[in-house]
Amino acid sequence: MNSIQHFVDGKKFKGTSKRNGKVFNPATGEQSSTVSLASTEDVNKAVLVAKKAFVNWSQKTPLSRSRILFKFKELIEKNSDELTKIIVSEHGKVYEDAKGSLTRGLEVVEFACGIPQLLKGEFTENVGTNVDSWSMRQPLGVCAGITPFNFPAMVPMWMFPVAIACGNSFVLKPSEKDPTCSMRLAELFLEAGLPPGVFNVVNGDKEAVDAIINNKDISAVSFVGSTPIAKYIYENCAKNEKRVQALGGAKNHCVVMPDCDLDQAVNGLMGAAYGSAGERCMAQSVAVAVGKIGDPLVKNLSKKVESLKVGPGLDKKSEMGPLVTKEHLEKVKGYVDLGVKEGAKLVVDGRKLKLQGYDKGFYMGGCLFDNVKKNMRIYKEEIFGPVLSVVRAKDYDEALELVNDHEFGNGVSIFTRDGDTGRSFASHVQIGMVGINIPIPVPVAFHSFGGWKRSLFGDQHMHGPEGVRFYTKLKTITSRWPSGVKSDPEFVMPTMK
């Protein structure tokens, strides 16, 4: 049995904890590894190492840091097949989807390579007579990231490349369900020339999370996960005087207008709802069918869902892989049971899917509900599985109101041929990321990722320009050099003349 430990100070670190978790191959249902679950003492050790490494790393020039990131980028590209297969083996998503998520993380590394340009401050000569003023952005210290199981490469790479490029050191706590990818990325970063201790990985559960929250030497925490945990981390990090960005849950809607290209909308929904088995914070889990489009939309979707090819992630024919764990599979099936009980029409039922040779794997087929109402739990709560709910709306105004009334505000899309409708929707919808004829509106690395309402706790989004601002603090200097002319004390608020 493979044993996964931690990565601290440039080497594997066993730690003091005797507790372990289990890592499974979702395709077979078999345990592949055990993973050490860090104690508070283990986390504090990693933070102390990171604190010491910060002293020298923060003094490196941005150009020196950038060159190491360029080498890291090259190593990710060189080892992309290995990293992709690691993701497939522990998460279960199909190979091409895993590879795409790795590429999305790589794009953030590419963005961070430009840190010399991104850290430039502002300068004003003569804000007052012979007085100059300028600003600079400086690193915070030790930063930490707490990341979910659904993107074991991409989401950590939303965080640590930008933080480290800005001159911080970093402690990452990945999901204990699929930790190997983060460990391998740490090894590659060290190979790229990153000094030991600048990037550390501690595997763990709630004890490790609380240790991060309570450690006084951590200046900032980034999190992606469910809304209750995001709120918990946001509140408790604030109590411990840390800055925090905590991305929570989602219930992303796709508004389908009667004038849309129906094939484009259906194909977009299929990928957005069932890609990665729906285990995406940007999955489209609600289709809002406006007016007469409802019946043809459900008819076309049902045919596609019924023919969805489900199988192991390394099978090139597979369009959707298994869910991450048996417990999560049962949770998603429970939501489907609940939807039937609540009175929604289950058009396609994927609960009883069985794959020959993979009887113990964590598989289910795609599920499609119609006539879902906004008071139902399957509409209000994040299911995080291959379940798409169709809600009917009589017109555009009702659809917009439905989207804006939901507690989550992560992502939303609209399919329409009408430019005025698209523009109006983008302006008036109360959601952080909006797609117009784009099913999954994930911003590229040089923009920033984040939702509104209960999908984000904190003031700044992740990666891109917002990420640079989050991982740095602003300092403004005002200076005047003595001219030899004597002056008297002034006891009034100074103004610039």
C-alpha cells in the first residue's frame, strides 16, 4: 500500500500524527494509498519552515522569482501526462478533462511569470513643492491554501504560483481525497530551483484546517469549497487578523431563451452539467427554459443524457467518469431520491448504472429532472454530481428574477441570438461570472475568478490582477530632501503646495 506523507522544507515529512486517511481509485473502488493526516504540531512545523524561508525569498528580485516560475512551467509541460494520469487515478475524471484542468492551472503559472510587470508601483513627481510620492506592493509573509478534491491541480495553482511570485512563502493543504498531484507539483517546483521551504504541502482534515486558521504566523488564507466551510474559514480567519478569500458553493443557472441555437445550448449544457461528473463549482446544474423552448430542450437533452458514455477516466471512449468516493456517490443518489419525493419529474434516471468489470467503481449515469420548482431542495442546494434540473419560466423577466433570487452567485450563462437580451442580462444579473452563449464562463488566468453573494466570502477574487492585490500589501512613500533652507514648525495638517 502506497503511503502519502507531507512535503516540508524541500523533502518528504512524516510528521507526528498517527492518523491516516484512505485514498481510492474511483474507477475500481479499490484503495490505492493511505495519506497521513497532519496534527496541529505538523502544520505549525511547516509554517515555521515557511516563515524562515520567506526572509530570503522575499528579498529575491521579481525577475529572479520569475525565472524559477518559467522553469516550473516547463517542468509541468514536460510531465503533463504523468500529472494528468495522477488526477484521473485519484479523482476519476476522464483524461482529456483532467488534462484541460491542468492546462488551466498552467495558465496561472504563465501569468505569474510576468510578475516583474505586475508588481510595478506608481510614481508622482512634485505632489507638493519638491515632494515626491510613490507606491509599491510588498509580500505578506506566509500564505496558506485549502483546496477541494474536484480540481487537485487547477485550484491549488490558482493560489500558490501567484503568492510565491509576489515573494511570499506558502503552505498548501490539499484535499485528503486526492493529494498526490499537489505533492508532485511541490517536487517539480523544487526541481525548478525554488528554495526549500518556500512551498510546503501538509495533508490533513479539519485539525489541519483549524491549525492554519489559528497559526499567528500565517498572514493570508485562500479557500475553495462548500459555503458552510467557506463562511467558517472567513469568520475565524478574520478573528485571527488574517486576510482571506473563501470561495463557497454554487448553483449555476443556464438561461435558455426561445430564440437560441438549440443544438448549441443542448451541447453546452451536456458538457457543463455532466463533465467531470458534475463535480465542478462552475457546473451548470439548473437549466431555465424560457417560454416555448422548454419541451424541445428537455426532449433533446434526454436523448443526449441517455446516450452519455460513462466509464473509466483512461478509456478514450468515456465522456464521464466515476464520482470521487463511495460516500459522495451515495450523497448524490440521495438527492435524486429526494427530487422524486419532492415531485420533480425524473426524465432520465442514472442511479442504477452498472459497468461490467467495474462493479465496485463509484459510477452513476446522468440524471435529468424536469418541472423542478424553486422551493425544492434539489433546486436550492448544491448537489455536486451529474444531475441537471430544468426549471420552466414564462419569460425573460421571470428567468432573471429566478437567477437573482438564489443565494449562490458563482456563475451563470444565457443562450440567445438577441444582442440586446445578452447585453441586458450581463448588466442586470447578480452573479460574479457570466457567459453569453458560453456554457462555463471561467475567466482566463489574466482575469480573476470569483462569485457573488454566498459563493464568495472576502473582498477579492482569485488569480489574475485580484490575486496579485490579495497576496501583496500596498506601501506609499512621500519624500522631500532637505534644501538647506531653515523652516519653522507647523502645527496644522500639512497640505501640498
